[in-house]
Amino acid sequence: MNTLIQDLSRPDALPDKTKKVRVIQTHISIVFIADHFVYKIKKPVNFGFLDFSTLKKRAYYCHQEVALNRRLSKDLYLGVLPVYFSGKSYSLVQGIGDIAEYAVKMKRIPEDRLMDKVFERGELDEQSLADIARVLARFHSTAETSSKIAEYGRPDRFKVNTDENFEQVDKYRGTTIEQENFRALKKWTEAFYDRFQPLFFDRISQGRVRDCHGDLHMEHVCLIPDLPIIDCIEFNERFRYSDTIADIAFLLMDLEYHGGYKEARTLWDRYKPLAKEEGVGTDNLLTFYKVYRAFVRGKVNCFQLDDKSIGEEEKEKAIETASRYFALAYSYIV
């Protein structure tokens, strides 16, 4: 992957004219940011819940990413491009060698208008929060649902996700999460299923389990006209098929992670009436899903500790970030 990253970091290796290329890595992707477009390549990884281990699978999920993300950002996702390998170097320029990878091509959005950046500048006002609430309430009310999708709202089906989380984070105990907090979060989660089992079934009967976004945090919301929301989960239906509260819980948790407790409350207060979310047990369910979302974010940052292409400085940052997310998850239950 290092050779591919070096090669595609050259402006002449990209299909559209650009003066410079910036590279960002996550645990599952390499993103090449050019002057006007972004090219995103999936890493050949298999985490169990995500399998990009073959070229065929990476191609499939690139096309899924484009199709699914057009629901909330119809004009940004332009398509899927082949990455060629000439035998000496990689390129996105058509026809140079054999197809070695695939890349999702997007229009570049103004990064200073991403929700996290707007929040950092103290500019996330009530009107912006009202607009976000409106877009999400409309999306959640119209997102696809079916008997198959609804099954993912069952407590025994959703428990697969939380069990997997605790299993995968177990090896990082004492590094990114305190032993006592890990045990407390696991015990609290188990008890929630026992105590509130009927609530999960009530949500299914209300049609609240839908094909959602699945990765709804501030970096994915852009405060420009039409308010595009990008980068949904394409790689695993059980992360995307969920209660709509699980979706907005991610964004509320992310605001609180960054210190935006007031903004989170405003967003939730604006969203609730629009989404008709004022029933019994709603706030309990919201806490459950915020715990889940904070734990997932902690877990995802842990995975970077095992990525050989990421340097020590980035790994130290990942430890710090993961620790803060796990601490936030714990704060919701005490």
C-alpha cells in the first residue's frame, strides 16, 4: 500500500488537473484530496464486520458507497474509477496498465464548512442545528424499511453488535480503556437488554427501524446549501439497518465528545417533534445508543494501533482519542 500511496500522491497520477495532493488515512481507507476532487480507495482489510479482502469485494463496496451516499448528497458522489498498475507504478489515468484497485470519486467539499469545523469556530448556531434536524427527520421518515430491515431492531440481533464491540476491544483493556470501565459498560449494556427488551419491539412495530446512515458524526455533515451528509456505512447492513434514534445518537454523542452539550440538547429538542420522537422510553433508548456510538468510535480508533502503515505519532493520537471516547461512554452510565 505504501507504493500505491506514494504513486497516487503525484498530481500527474490523477485524472483531473491538480496542483497538489493531500493524503488522509483511516483504518479502512486511503483518501487522496486534490484541488477539486477526492479519490477514496479501500484498504484490503478484514475486521470480521467488514471484509475488503479481495479486489472484487472492494469494487462492489465502492459502487455501494456511491449509490447509498447519493441519498443524502446526490451531487457529490460522481462514480467509481479503476486504479491501474503499469508494472512499475499506480495511476488513475485511464488505460495505463491492468486494474489493481478501485476508487470512489467525489467532488471536493469546502472543509471549513464541515460541522466539526463550524463548531470549533463557535459558529454552529440554532438555525444550522434546526436545518440539520429537519434534514435528518425527513431522511429518517422516508428511509427504506421492510420486514428484513426491521429484524435488525430486535434486541437479540442488535446485541450481536455490542457483543462484538466488547470482544474486539478486550485486547486494548489497560491501553485505551480502564479495566473497571470496560467491565461496568459491559454489565450496564447486558442489563439494559434485560430491562428494556419490550422497548425494542415497540420501536419495530412503530416502523422506526430503517436503512439509516450508520456513521453520522460531525465530520460528515457539510453546512452548505442542500446540507449534504456524506460517508454512510456501505460495508455492513447490520450497522446501517437500525433504529433511527441510533443514527441521530451518533451525532449527539459526537457533539458532546467535543464539548457541545448545549448544541446537542438543541439539536435533539428540534429533532424530536419533527420526527415525532416524544414517546415513553425514548430518552432511555437515546442514552443506550449514545453509549454504543461512543464505544464504537473508541474501538475504531483502537484499530489504528495495529495498522503497520500508520506511524507512532498517529498511534499515540489514536490512543488518546480512543480513551476519550471510552471515557465518554462511561460518563453516560454513571
